Amino acid sequence: MQKVLIGIVKGVFLLVFAILKGTWFASGVTLDMYKARRDRKATKQDQANERELTKLLLERERQRLKEERAGK
């Protein structure tokens, strides 16, 4: 009898938890929060890519100037 009661309580708890979780994830607040986080991460990645590209372009320009000076 006790195992049956525990099983019923667990089932009700899981059902309530599933409903609350579904409601939470369906809310716009959660989705906006994840979108904002994803956008910040993408912005940081874009900035890192831009810094890397700038570094490569500067190195290429230095190399070109070095070769010009050596050729003169």
C-alpha cells in the first residue's frame, strides 16, 4: 500500500513539474533570455574574428613593407 501511495505521489509530482516546465519554456521571457545570450555570444565571436583579421592584415602589411625595403 505504501509503495502504491509513493508511486502516485511521484506521478503527480512529475506531472506538475512537466506542466510547469512546459509553461516556463513556452513563455516569451525565457525565449528572450536565450536570444539575448545567443546574441551576446555572437557579438563577442564577431569581435574576436575582427581582431584576428586585423592582426593578420597588419602582419601582411608589415611583411610587404619589409620586402619593399629589402628590395630597394
